[in-house]
Amino acid sequence: HPLLTRWALWFSKNDRTRAWRDNLHLVTKFDTVEDFWAIYNHIKLASKLSSGCDYALFKDGIEPMWEDSKNKRGGRWLVSLAKQQRHMELDRLWLETLLCLIGESFADYSQDVCGAVINIRTKGDKIAVWTREAEEQAGVLHIGRVYKDRLGLSTKTIIGYQAHADTATKSNSLAKNKFVV
Amino acid sequence: GTRIIYDRKFLMECRNSP
């Protein structure tokens, strides 16, 4: 079953002795539902990765970094997880994120999605959906509302959207939310 | 062309099909 988009799966492992870019590896690309599952079932669950590792799923042709021309004007919907959620919910939330992407779940605004990233960190894991243009308010908000609903987050949980341009100049925790849902 | 969209249910069903 062909997908609308060809996707690329990336992996990175934090090695402070090397440049960030050198730690980033393209795992594989796929463009069918069957190949997605073959890959997903073959690789480690996110919760089994060691701290400092990331997975990223991006549209073919977009690198998972702010500097890519398709990302640099964009931003991300960020889901910050408490430590105990790695055990309980992390894998479910990441799989749901992947299914949102490959299933083109954001209607016409799916074209504004660039990819998604999961960061495994001791201080708390993070999952984010990256979109192309932070100023496209209607699309960003639609994606955020659908995404929050698909993750099954309660209405009390607030997730924020940060422009990469803001995140790049501040530490992650200080970047201000441009939108919230 | 035709948009190829799969809902969550279909994607999950594909996980276990041969």
C-alpha cells in the first residue's frame, strides 16, 4: 500500500567528541505501509534507547535540523514527558506520532508537516512534530489540535508550539510558545 | 492525482497482516 509521501528515518546518538551533524545517521527510507511496519518492528523501541539518542522521521529531502531550508522558517509542537512516562506511555505516543505522519492525518495541512523527532533524555523525554512555516497560524493550530487529540492528551494538558528561530537562540526550556493547544 | 490517505485503524491492521 503506497504512502502519499516517501519518509526517511534518522537516528542520532549523542557523542560529545564529535560534531552533532556527524552523529546523525540516515537509517532508511520507505514509501509503503508494509515497509513502515517492517522497519518499525525491526528497530528498538524508543523506550529501549539509551539517553542522548534521537529518532527522527522526516519527509524525504528534508534533513532533521533547523538549518534545512524547509525547516528554518518553521517550528515544532513539543510534548515534554515526565520521567515516569517513558515506562508507561513513551512508545505509544511515538507510534501514534508516526501514524499521524504516514497517515497524513492533518487533512490539507499535512503538506505543512516536515517530520517528527523523539529525544531520549535522562531529565525527561520529548516528542515533537515539526512544521514548515511558523507564521501559518491556521495550519499550525489545526495540526496541533489534531495531534493533541490523537495522542489522547487530556484537555488539562497544554502543549506549545515554538518557532525554531526562537529555540535556536535560547535554551529549549526558555523558548516561548508561539501557540498553545 | 488521488490522495492516498490511510486512517489509524487501517495502518494498525496492516501491522499484523502477512
